[in-house]
Amino acid sequence: MRYLHFAPLGRDLSRLVLGTAAFEEAPLDVSLDLFDAFRDLGGNVVDTGREYGNAEPIVGRWLHKRRLDHEIVVLTKGAHHDNDTGRKRVNPAEIAQDLHGSLQALGRQSVDIYYLHRDDQDAPVGPILEALNQHRQAGRIRVLGASNWSAARLEEAAQYAARHGLDGFACSSPGLSLADPQEEPWPGCVTIHGREGRAWYEHRQLPVFAWASLAGGFFAGVRSADVLRVYENGGNRERLERAHALAAGKGATASQVALAWVLHQPFPTYALVGPRSVAELRESVAALDLTLTPAESRWLDLEDDAD
């Protein structure tokens, strides 16, 4: 495993973060085997959320069973929009409701990193940050984060926090992969791609916990309806061919090259991975040994072609 220091928590975090969005569909023994393998390989960050069905209770059961409460950093999320009605829930009352639900499901007194799962651009950032800071002062949250917030909204929040002496968002979780999405995978989510999309993060050096780091398996040959809808286009086919070509010279796979690209950004990045087996997990961990030059990263992303 490789690590990167995360100053808000004052500790090194594994560059790979174990995602649990699909764990509600996996048998408990399979989920626990993946957790154990992740820890044995040196992983120390787990990502979950209220929106992920039984994932939070499974994470909590594993932490308790293995007595890992202080060893593993838990990242969870709340205030997702209502999927049935589309109603936006990014407000103090529903943030509190989801946070308390997460703490109960996880069996913890506090969450290491708490993200708002979605944004409501019609909601002023002030009351949102005020509410989150109250939870932090009460010890229920250690670090504040935002998932699927645009750079403009993150900047607005940062400026509000600075003006009012509040803790702002110390990290962000957008979608980031070598494959550029031609449409967002889910309603209300935010991805960053292209030099312009990533420029704000390079300027601010805000740590990124990247979801969809492997583009739903696009670089491994997955061609499900959702993957085709989001990623199948000429530009991404060219990126895939280049990933294969570079992988051949490095003794790696195209997926490993694509994952290495996410981790070779000019700002701090951690990659969320959602393996379905220990073998897939080991393949992702092996990608940490790949080194990409800036020129290789630009070539993979077709950046020099656009100049």
C-alpha cells in the first residue's frame, strides 16, 4: 500500500479507499473477506454512506468485530436527495437526521470525515456550514467534506468559512477518472475532467477522494448499459487504446494504468475502489507501484492532442 499524509486528521491515509456502495448486494462473508484483505494489504480508509443500504451497519459490524475503531478512518455521507421525489435534502434538519442515523448504524460516537452527498445550489452555504460546525464542535464530526459539489460552490463555502471563522470543507469527493463522462452517471453528481475542470483543485490543493476512479470498469472491458451510456465515445476509446499500449510496456493492465493516472494529479488524490473480489482488490493495489511521468499522463488524457 502507498500512503499520503492527510493534514486535517494528522495521519497518513492509504491512497486507495475501499468503497462500499455495492456491499448491500454482496453476502456478508464476502464483504468481510474484502474488508479483511483490504486491511491486510495496508488499507486504512473505508467509504460508506446513508444511501448505501446496509453498508454502514456492515462497516460498523466489521470495525467492532475486529476491534479496529481507532485504526480505520471512516468516511460516510448524508443529505442525499430523495430518489423517489427528487426533493433536495441539504438543510440543517436533514443533515442532523442522517448524521445521527450514520452514527447509530456505525456504532460510533463520531465520524472521521463526514461528507454532504449532494449539493443544493439554491441553498445558501452559510446555514449549511453553521450546522456542520455545530456537529463538529459537539464531537460528532472530525473533518468536513463535500461530495458532488462544483468548484464554484466549494469556493463560495471556503470564502464564507474564512469570513466567519468556521471550519470549511477540508476535502472533496467528485468523480474523477481517465475516461471523460459524456453525461453524469447519476442525477446531481459532479465529475471533474479536462484541464479546466481540474484547475481549481490544482490552485487550491484541496484533497480529492475520487469516486468512479476506474470508470465503472471501462478500462477492464466492462460494457454494461450504464458504462456505455456514460463512457462510450471516440475520445475514451482512444484513451483505452493508449492505456493498453502504455500498460504493455510497464507489465501492467489498462485498468492499473488508468488508476495510476488518477493518483498522479497535481493535487492530492485518493482513489475510491469498489472491488467485487480479493483478486480485483489486489490488482488495484498493484497499480500503486506504477509511476507515470507528466508527459505520459498528458498523453493518456489526449491533452497534447488538443494543443
